[in-house]
Amino acid sequence: MGRPLRIEYPDAFYHITARGNERKNIFRSNRDRERFLAYFESASERYRAIIHTYSLMDKHYHILLQTPAGNLSQIMHHINGAYTNYFNAKRKRSGHLFQGRYKALLVDIDEYAQELSRDIHLNPVKAGIVEKPEQYKWSSYQDYINVNKSSKWLCTEFILSLFSRKTSVARKQYRMFVESMVDVEYESPLKNVFASTILGDRSFINQIREKHLDRKRLDRDLPDLKQFNEMPDLAEIIKQAGKVLSEEAPLLKRVQIYLCHRFSGKKLKDIGLQFGIGVSGVSQASRRVALQIKDDKKLKKKIDKIISELSLSTV
């Protein structure tokens, strides 16, 4: 298996996971977890890493991480490398602690900050370790709801600010947001991953392709890279949506706009010209359909069919 694609640039956000080699525990004691968190602190001091959320499980961990200096590899080499050295020295062992390289998903933070942070904080609940996320000591959730005094290296302000400008109100609203899904089956945002590399819609993917992937790199014969060249055009999306929703004219145009916005990678202005509407009209139509899909299972099924026919699945 080839090395995973890494895209690094200043102020990028990543969802990071790493698992124990041979599915073994990477944390065997509370002291291990404390030491691992200490490397978060040193990574923030030395390499300007910003940790937004985390959850340390027995066999793996999740982190939502920001890199102001565009130095993800340096940060993760420090965290995983230093922890492996500590773990091996303590147990008088040698060899790999983690299963291959860590997995880093580049995240469209404007779209996924809230959902992704919730998903990370609900990990111990989904694993059956605790009934409520606030009961788990080894995640950042207690810091978010003010049970613990936050460590200096942990940044809770950014995600909380998405709920309210007033911190006390934001903490209450965030708690409600997370705990509303405690006993509910929901689709993980991590199912919307493109090329095993990016969590974001097609406009975000297109932006990354244009700004951070040069032509020579895209021409390399790697499966993850080849997917960046497979962007559908507007006419193709409009045609396929018309086939599936041919008898639902009032809905068709809005769905076409939504799909073009999400998957074509075209600018809002270009999509608007295609449909004879303005930029704000594109955004509003797309947002309405996105909200409608959450409550209308039949519509979601039809849209999933269009996505499948266009081979646009980002899973």
C-alpha cells in the first residue's frame, strides 16, 4: 500500500487518528494518557500546534488539530515519535507502537467543525465505555462544558464561538448539541471523505486542488491523486438529476443547484449563470435542500441515487 496523500499548508485543520499496531493497546495506564497529553502541550509550544478536540481510547485516538505554520508532519512526528519512545522505554520493548502512519483528513472546518467535534466527544459513548460523554476523563469534553479547567494548550474558544458569543451560553448550547445524539443512531461525518484525504464538499476539494496540488503531483499514478481529476461538469450533474427527478419539476431545479454546488467545484457565480440566478440564490437554494434532506428520507434516497450514478460518492 502506498503512503497516504498529505496536503499541508498554513492554518489547515485535520482530523487525526492513529491505531495500535496489531490492534494492541497504545494506552495501558492513566500515566500513559497523561504523558501523551503532555506531548500535546510541547507540540503547541514548539510547533504552534492548536488542539481543538481530542479523545484518547485504549487502542486509538482522535484529534481535531490546526496547523498555523503548515507543519503537520513535524507536529505528528513529535507527538507519535516521543510517545513511542516513552512507551517502549517504560516497557523495555522495541518496534512499532502504531499501526502504520497516522491518518490525517484535511477538514473543511466551516462545514464540519461542529459535527466533527461532537463525533470525537461521543467516541467513548459509542464504544460503550461510558453512558454520557461527560463521564469520560480522557477527552476534551469536560473542558468544553466547564467541568475541568481547560489546559492552556487546548483551544475550546473556536468551536464554542460557533454556538454563542457568550461563553457560558455557548457551553450550555454545545452540551445540548452533543448530548442530543447520545442515544441516537446518526451518520458519522467521516463517511463523507474524498480520496481518503479530504472531508469537505466539491467546492472545498476544488479549492485545495487549485491552491495546494501542483500539476506534476496530480499526474502521478496514485489512486488518491487520480480522484482529484474526476470532477463532473455542470451539464453532467443537471442531466443525471433530470433523469431521477423528471416528474418532480418544482424540486428538480433546487436539487440540481444543490448538487452542482456540492460536487462540481465551480464558483457560485458560474453556477448562478447556469441557472439564471445570483450568488446568494445559489447558496440559499443549496442550503434549503440540505436541510430538507435531513427530514425527507425519500428525497435523500433519490439524491443518493443521483450521486451514485455520477460516481460522486466521497466515501
